[in-house]
Amino acid sequence: MLKFRTKPVPATYPAEAKHLALRYILDAWEEAVYEGLDPDCIATAAIFAALSDMVATYGEEPVAVMCAKLPDRIRGGEFSIAQTKQ
């Protein structure tokens, strides 16, 4: 179930705001997986939600340009989460 805040979440710095936003997304992702949703379906929905919001905000061409840079960023490890061996 979605829960909405009535007040904005304070974030002192843009990096802090991005970290907090990511934490919210990861928490929702974890809850959806716990409820039985397939992670691939969650990923597809998350990508769609993010891109459609960005297109609404910035327009199609700027988002397309940003997406064209994604292969190099992915290959460069920007989206890889480091895992430590225990």
C-alpha cells in the first residue's frame, strides 16, 4: 500500500536528496519482491515510470540523448552494486 507524506522530506544537499530518493525506491522494490512480484516486472515498471516522468519534465529529445549514453555508463560499472564476500 502506498503511503504519502504531507510534508516534504528535508534534504540539505542534492547528493543527500538523491541518496534518500534511491533509498525510497529500493525499499519499495524490496516490499514488492516480498509481496511476490517478479523483479523483472518491477524493473520494467520502474524504468517506464522514470523515463515517462523525465519525458514529461524535459521532453523526448533530451531524454533520448541521456539514454543514448547509458550503454557506456553501464559498461563502466556506474550501475553495478559492489558486493562484498563474507
